[in-house]
Amino acid sequence: QVQLVESGGGLVQAGGSLRLSCAASGSIFSINAMGWYRQAPGKQRELVAAIASGGSTNYADSVQGRFTISRDNANNTVYLQMNRLKPEDTAVYYCNLRGHAVLESLEVWGQGTLVTVSS
């Protein structure tokens, strides 16, 4: 079984910074990509940022230039550095992993961590 444990959410004022972490554990054979999604109240879940095993990254237009995703391959951990936060960044942030166990493909979600940005 594969688990994702997220940390780093909280309350911050507009213009501030937060760093989210997500550590994967369990029977992982390989990881194709890890990423962060978010879901604000009344809205659909959306991709924030993703990083592939080779290091290529993808960002939502709304966070480009403010957020940075990075990955520690040795420890199966992904980070999201969020700078210049805005009230519209308020959401539950979910970590996502896509990869393979020995006999099956994997897509795993974390439990979510709340980020609240006050104006």
C-alpha cells in the first residue's frame, strides 16, 4: 500500500509564503510524476504544479512565477514553495503520485492540507 503524507499548510497573510511537503511511502516500484492539486470551496479540483521523474515541471498559469515545485527522488518527497500568496490561493491542497507498483499502475492522493490566505 502506498501512502502520501502532506504537511505545511496553514494561515498566512497575503504576500506571505508557505512550503508544502509530501512524502510517499510503501510499495513503490517507480514514480512517473508527483504533483499538487487544489480545491477551493465550490470549485473543481485543479492542477497547481507537477514534476516528472526527469525533472520537467508544469504549472498552472495562475501560479507561474510565484510557486516552485521540487522533488527529492531519494526520499520520494515533493515540495511546493508558495511565494507572494494571494487570497485566491486559499484552498485544500492535495498531493498526487502517479507511478507503478510491481504488478500495477498507481495513482495515489494525499489527505489534503488547508492553505488559507488572508487579505
